[in-house]
Amino acid sequence: MRFLVIGAAGQVGQEFAKCMAPEDVTGLTHEDVEITDPSSVDACLKRVNCDVVVNLAAFHNVDECETDLPKAFVVNAIGAGLVARAAREKDCKVVYFSSDYVFGDNDRRRSPYFESDAVGPVNAYGVSKVAGEQLVRASTGNHLIVRSSSLFGVVTSKKGWTFPEMILERARTGEPLRVVNDQYMSPTYTADLVGAVIALVREGLTGTVHITNGGGCTWHEFATATLKAALIDYPIEAVSSDAFPSVARRPAYSRLDSERLDTSRVGQLRSWEDALRAYLIEKGVISRSS
């Protein structure tokens, strides 16, 4: 089974290249294909031999999505539909990566969102991802929509860092650390995420699935656990999200859980704490014996 990964330069795209044999995956970047251009998408899929099209191309900047709605919807929704349609015409499965930000409209919620829960985004990015999901579903039945959350991994995106890495660097350089304690999410190790996606595709799963590491926490709890696991004693001030004003509203609670993983051969992923430790070992921050 051969995978075509659109958005290969990003954090998750690079993880696919790490996890798969070179002969099983072809990676394309924005320079290779423009997902908002039907002719570019069609030409791309015609020239690449594949069975699965993984669409990671997205407009991720949550604040900029608020100020540039046309771009958010053209990339995250219309582009997603174009890729799904082209995959259907090529008789390929399409994998569309969505987000926990399709949820979050209930500030008082303290139980995880499952695949069967109704969506309720609170910002333009989340709305655009909901629209992308709907266009993928309308374009082909042979789809897998993957919702995940708060990604971290050894390979990084264009910004050059992940949250644990940023926390470690600031602690090492003595910078003040202030982290919000009123936003709950599900930290997810990209190595575990991609491994699960590959396994589910090979299993033949279709529809929508939530893939995150087990459990959930606030960003402050995640930061504290990172320094503790790295054996670094450094203060982290817990603050409200009001301390960091932003253009876009963030969900107060967007933790995910899965009903569908329980019925798959993949099963639930390990806890985020165990995944964080594996990440720190892979990064060389701690040893396996620590």
C-alpha cells in the first residue's frame, strides 16, 4: 500500500517519512501541488502512483484565520474537498487531518469529546475544519477523517519548535515561564499519531476517528510534567488565558477520546505522560534509565 502525503514539509508530514519505508511513501510540499487549484491537484494525483492520499495541507494559524476568512476556507475546506474528489477519481482512500478545534463551544464541559459528539467550534479555524470535514464526506465515501490535538514530536513545523521544546529551552536559559491553566486538551505525540493512522488505513477503517494519547491536561500541567520528566527544577507560573490576549477565541476544553479505537486492532494509545517520556528519550533529553 503506497501513501501520497500532501504537506510533507510539516510536522506530521515529516513523521510519515520517518515511519515508512521510502518505497511506500511519496511526499509533496506546497511547491509541488496547490490544493486550492483543481488542475494542480488532478495533475499531481495522475503522476503519482498511490493507494492512499494523506492531506495535511492546511492554514493552521488560528489568529490569522480570523482576519483572513477567505484563505481559511479556501485552504481548509475547498482544498480539502478538491483533494478528496481527486482521490475518489483515482480510486484512492483520502485521509484528512482535522482538529480538536471543531469542538469547544461548551466552556463548562469536563468530559472528553467522542466521535459521536456534535461539533461546536468557537473560532474561524475550527469552522473551516468542520467545513473541510463535510466536503471530504460529500466527495468520497472512502475517507478517514482524523481529529487530533496539541501535537509534539522530534520533527517540527516551520516555526521550528514544539511546546515541550519551548518550555525546556526557556527553563534552560532562565526566561520567565507563564503558562495558561484554564485550557484543557489532549497532548499527542506525532510518532504515535502517525503510527496509528498507518495501521488504521491498512485495517481499512473509514469515517471519523479521534487519535490522541490517553488522558488530558492543561497547558500548565503539560509544561510542569515536561520539566519534571527532564529532571529540571524551575518555576512555572500558572495564569489565566486572559494573560495572553489573542484575536481568536480558544476552547476552554477540547480534550478528545475515541469510541472507534476500542473496536479497532490499534486500540487506545498510551498515556500522554508515557508519550512525553518517549519523546524526551528520542530527543536525547533523558536516558531510558532515568
